Amino acid sequence: MTTLTQLDDDECWELLRGNHTGRVAFVSGDRPVILPVNYVLDGESIVFRTAPGQKLAEIPMRHVAFEIDGTTADGAWSVLAQGQAREMTNAVGEASEALRAIPIPIQAPGDKDHWIAIKVSHITGRRVHREATDEVGGT
Amino acid sequence: MDERFDTEVLPEAECWELVSRTVVGRLAVCLDGRPHIFPINFVRDADSILFRTASGTKLSAARDCRVAFEIDGYQPETGVAWSVVVAGMATEVRSGIEWADVHDLPLFPWHVGPKGHFVRIEADEVSGRRFRAPYANASGFQHASPP
């Protein structure tokens, strides 16, 4: 037996704050693209760094989706955020400079001089709780 | 930079090996021109990914469309992180024989509810990479390495 619970906004934000690896998806032409990123949460923005290339060229100023998930001893959870992505690399102002000073805990190697921020406009989450008697593979 | 930290592009066979050993992935679809991500339980079947779903937005956004699929993992002991992305057309499994074949696959459902449909992603692009995170620590990633 499994039960599905919707997470409230506070729980979703807490999970976003407490994790540092997620996946960003965007539409390129008419195709979906998904990439893992390391991120930090800054206020209501998901911030990550990226190297020049497809990720950078495609993401800024687009509507994107962002997902994190995890497993627990008795189930799993996921959070999906959606919002507009902006490149913050050369943005001026105190807030942008502060954002660029945020340390991101884990980084893939290589130069990652470009900063992208996703301003979250919509967030949902859910938790699946699995009863202890459940067998994996059941329905 | 220390070359241990360089990103390694994974050969396709190794990407599939990681797909075989992983049970949770993320499906990315376009819905009304916008991207959506769904976590899914899946199994690998040759060069395809199979998952179950109920009728709904996931099914209608994926069926007969090009989709992308992602898995990743991290080993805190070694600091090694990896990811694999598969892209291809998603089609619903409809033929009786094929449906019978996939029906008994060990697809643990991500959430409750009827899961009457099987969807196959026929891969036409597979890419993967692996790197050692220079500043790795156990708190940064939630996913353990595949069993």
C-alpha cells in the first residue's frame, strides 16, 4: 500500500533549500532538453553556474522547469518548480553581485563563469509513503 | 586544474549499464510548449526505457512525442558524480504480445493510482558524463550510487 501526499509550499521550499543537485528542463525547438545542475536557493530563485555552450545559450529568458527528488527509508519525494530563467553574469546591482558571491557546494569541473537564476513562479511537491509490508515490484 | 577533476564523456555502453542499474529517472516533456519534469520508475529494455503511467498529462504529453530522460548519481566516498541523458520518441505499448511482455516488468510505481499504460522511449540519442567534484561533500547530492 502506498499513499501520496501533496507537499505544501513551505515544505517544497525547505527541500529546495536543503538540496544542491537538481535537473533543469527547457524546450529547444519543439524538443525537451533536461540537464543536471548543482544549485543553491537564493530567496525564491534557483541559482546555478554554467559554462558557455548549449545550456547557457538556451536557458536565459525562457520558461524552464526544475526538479529535485530523493528517497527516504519508507518512500520518496519530489519537488517541481517552474519559472523564468535569467542570465545574471553581467547584471549590475547589489543583489546581482551578492548572488554571484554565493558558493555552490558541488561543481562539475571546468570554467563556469556564467550565472543563471530561475525566478520560481510555481512550485509543487509530493511525497510517496510506502507501508513497510510493501514489496518492491508490486502495484 | 587537476586532471582527476576533468569531465569524462561516457561511452554509450557504459551509459546503458548505468541505466540498467538505476530505478528512478526523470522524464522531460513539452506541454503546451513548456517544459515539465516527472520523476518515474522505469526499466531498461534493450535500447529503450519503459515506464508505466495512468491516463493523464504525463501520458498525453509523452505519447508520440519526442521526450528526454535523465538519471544521475553520486558516490560520496569517492566524490564521483555521473549523469546520463537519453532522448527519443515515446510511444504507448499497445500490441497484445508486447503488452504481455512488459506487463511483468518490475516497475514499482512512483505514486499510487491506476497505471494502465506502458510507454516506451526508443532511444536515438544517449550521452553521459562522469566527473569528480572538486568540492564534494556528502550533503550536496541526495542520490546514492546505483546498487
